[in-house]
Amino acid sequence: MDEVDLAILERLCKNSRMHSTEIATDLDLATSTVHKRIEKMRETGTIHEFTVKVDTGEVGLNVTTFIGVNIEQNKRINIINRLKSIDDILEIYELLEPYDMLLKVRTFDIHSLKENVLQVLGNMDGIKDSQSILTTKCHKEKSCTILKK
């Protein structure tokens, strides 16, 4: 990964639909060079997917919740796999403190949070306890960033 790859990624993070020709013009490179580098980053797994950022309020996903979860460590893999299967859970992080895991959840309303996530967690084997933190407003959310060294 060199400076050119990072510059390409920086542009794709801002707009995943940006064409290779536009990136090439910005960076003063050949379009074929940009295209080959993007393909290589896809093949190596640096780029997982090209995606769309949705205005969650416009589609009715009005409740964003972070849930701290403490688990029985010997059931960790099974719990992670089960959590991955719950569509309302967007992100799963392992932590050092104060919880074993942190989940980012987005639902239509409090009722769907309770039905689709909290009750499932409460019945899941190996989860010792959980604590929910409901957000009131998001001031910044990014899915990708490239920091310069």
C-alpha cells in the first residue's frame, strides 16, 4: 500500500461511485493504472465492497442504540456468529472494558429494538448481561476514512 493507493482510497471513501477516469485526472495518472490498482485492492481484500450511504431517517430507521454486552468467554464464537445473523445489528466490537462487546444497532422504533434485539439477547445462551445506550441525535457518521501519515 503506497501513497497512490491511499489517494485512490481517499477518493473512493468520499464517493464510492467515482469513476476511474475522474480519479486518474485528480491524481494525474493513467486511467488504466487507477483501474488496475482498484482491482488489486479488491482482490487482496483491502476494498471489501462498494456501498451506498442511506439517510436512515428517510427510510424510517429512527433508533440508533449502542449495547454493551458481557458474555461467557467459552461461548464467544457461538455468540459472535449468532449476533452476526441479526440484521438490526450493524457493527460488533470486542472490548477490553467495561463490556466484553459493543453492538451498534439501528431499528425503526423502540418496539422493534425490544422485539428484534433485546429479547433475542436476553434469551441467548452465554450472554451474562447487557446495557443499552439510546442515542438522541447523530452529529457525524462516516463509514470510511483514510488518514495521512
